[in-house]
Amino acid sequence: MRQEFGGQYGSVFFDYLLSDVIAADAFSELEGVGLSNAEGIRKLGLKFRNTFLSFGGGIPPNEVFADFRGRGPILDVQRMLKLKGMTS
């Protein structure tokens, strides 16, 4: 009998999906700034550097994300599928 979510596979799969949720939500901040807004992108890049890249593993990921976005991540399945090229 196969157990697809037995052992560590379930937690690894969940981590993979959670990273997609976070990536899609973080990218929506970039879209909100405007992809052609060079100054806005520069400021957002600095904010990303000063949160995600600076904190590393020293702070729980949900706190790092909240520092970056000002709230917790929001699951947006449509956005995730769009970023993966599965919808338009």
C-alpha cells in the first residue's frame, strides 16, 4: 500500500506549497508597485533585502513575511496558477 503523504513527504510537499503561496503573495506587492516603476521597484527591493534576505533563519518565516507585507500571507490559488503559467 502506498502512502503518498506518509513520513516526511507530506511535510516537504506542504513546505513546497507554502513557498508558492508566499512567492505569489510577495509578487503581488511587486505588481502593486508597478512593474514599470523603477523607483518603486528599487524601494521594494531594499525592503525585501532588509526583511527576507537579512533575517535569514533567525526569525520565524511568518514574522519575516509580516515585516515585508505588513500582514500574513494570503492564499490566492489563481495567482499561484498564473505565476506557474497555468492560467492567463
